[in-house]
Amino acid sequence: MYFGYNEPIDNNIKTVERLLKFTKRKKLLLAIDSNSRSTTWHDIKTNPRGKLLEEFLAYNQLHILNEDSERTIFQSCRWSSKIDLTIANNHMLAAIKDWKILEEENCWDQNIIEYNLTFNPDKEHKCNSQGPRFIMKEDQHADFQQNFRRELLKNFETDNNGGNISEIDERLAEKLTSQEDVGLFVDRIENIIRTTCNETFKQYTSLKSIQRGNLSLGGRQNLL
């Protein structure tokens, strides 16, 4: 992300706030050219932009990964700065190790940052969803697309004079770019998908429930 020097930093902070709402409890890693100075990220001074940014980061429990170093990320023949930040939220922090500025030469004024990301695949990919699951048959795909299209048009008050899913997707993308709260937009899409699944598919019942009811499942079925 780039925070324009001549742009009020409040505008950039609002952009980060929207990202926080969109990612919610997911992992978040930001690389920011902040054009802001603060001793919090090992600069020699703090300016008003830096003060506002450090207060915002502290309030939202966002962690600055920059470590104190004689090298700076931006370094030209005239000046150098420590305004480039690597920032992570609580959910991402433990996965980032060994942040450093490399000493190798390159063709740019920006030095290269290196860090390691370490994840536990078994833990990361474990599904903890407590929501409904559905049984989907291949011959229901067309019904799902038709119902999904209808719900999209109804909920977003989109013109109903034809258009396939791809064309509707383009119109929704235009709506999305004008949204201030991306999270609300995503929530609406999730509700539409859930409604469409309820209309189109039967809900999955656990194997234990099926056995207790002395029921059996036949035919080729996929779980969604």
C-alpha cells in the first residue's frame, strides 16, 4: 500500500479500517510505504503523520515487524528513510519469522526485505465450520445457477433484462468498487449463497443421524 505524502493520512487509515473489517478474524499482512516517521519504527523522530498512524496501529492491535537496523529500506544517494512498514495482525504475527533488510545490491532505491512465513498445514486447513452442509447432485448444477442468478438480481436490485452470470458479475464488481464497507457487501453475497443452497439442495445429515433413522443414501452424491 502507498500512503501519498500530500494526501491526509486519515484517508489511508480509513482504507486500512475497511481491510480490517473485510478480513475480520483472518490473517492479515500489510506492506506499506507510509510516508510517516516515528520512533516506534526506529526512526530518529516522530512527525504528526507518524503519531496518528502509531496510535491507529496500537488501538487495532496491529504489530510493526520492522526491526532496528543500520540499513534502511529506502536508500538513495541523497537520503534514506524508515517509512516503509511491514505490519501484521494478531492472527498473522506468530507465522512471521526472521524479518530483515538484505544487504545485496539491486537496481532500485528500495532495499529488499526478507522474512519467513511458517504455517501448520494441518491446523490451517482444518475445517471448524459449524454451519450447514449440503448434498449436491450433478443434475442440480443448472438449478443452482438459475436460483443464484435470481437471488443476485433481487438482492442487489440489478437490471433483470437478461445477462449471464459473468455479465452480472461485472455489474456487481462495479457496485463493489463504490462500497465504503466491503465487509457488508461480502456478507450479502454469503447470505445469497446460503439462501440459494437452501432452495436448491438438501441439507447433509450426519452419518449417526442417518443410522439412527435407519436411512441409507444411494446414488452418486457430492458433499458441498
